Amino acid sequence: MNMPILPQTIQVADKQTSLIQYKSVPVMTTEQLADFYGTDSNNIKVNHSRNSSRFVQGKHYFKVEGVDLKDFKNWVTES
């Protein structure tokens, strides 16, 4: 897995969050999206599932699984 770069804090609208990159692409985690929309991460997942035909994996979202997911979670926790 191409590990994200060290996080930086960025301002988006009235919220601050960490800048995360996955495979050199700036991304937001499900939890970050939930925070921006003032909801919980399960709601983001349900809405994505209900509208899955509107999104292209690798363009609109990344689904990280297996060892890559474990590495990514460890990296975010250590950051």
C-alpha cells in the first residue's frame, strides 16, 4: 500500500480536519465526512449503499480492505 503522507490540519468551511492522502490522492474518511455533515458514519455508509450506482470506485471513493485497511488504520492511529 502507498502510505499516506504525514497529516496536516486543513480548514474546510468552518471545520478543521486532517489532510489524508491515499495513493497520492487527498481523501476523507467516512468519519470525517460524517463530521462535516453533522451525522454518524453509519448514515454515510447507508447513503452510499443506497446510491452506489452513482459512484465509481477509485474515482469517487476508495474501498480499502484486508492488509491495506489494517496498515491504513495503524497509520492513522499512530499519526
